[in-house]
Amino acid sequence: MLSRKVTPEKIEEKRKEMIELAEVFGINSLLTVQASQELDILLNTLTKSKEKEYFSVQKKYKYF
């Protein structure tokens, strides 16, 4: 999963999948929890990517 580029669209797709699973199987089902964990990984990956981007730019323009 981490080898693919994480986009807001992929995050939204996973969120919808998780909601559908919760509606069908319940929020405590293994499938719903697994989708939730996958969503967490996507969100964390995107957040780390944005943080690296931010700090890279901040470091570059530190003296301005």
C-alpha cells in the first residue's frame, strides 16, 4: 500500500469503503476495523509527506 502515491482521492475512497463496511457488518467487525487501520496508514503517510515538504521549504528559506 505504501508503494503507491497517497492522494486525497485514495483516502476518500478508503473512507467510503470503511463506512460501507460499517453499515453492512457493524463498526466492530474485523473488515471494518481493518479498513479503518488502512485509512489510518494512508492518513499518516500523507501527513508525514506534507510535514517533510513543509520542513524542507522552511529550512530552505530559513534566512529570509
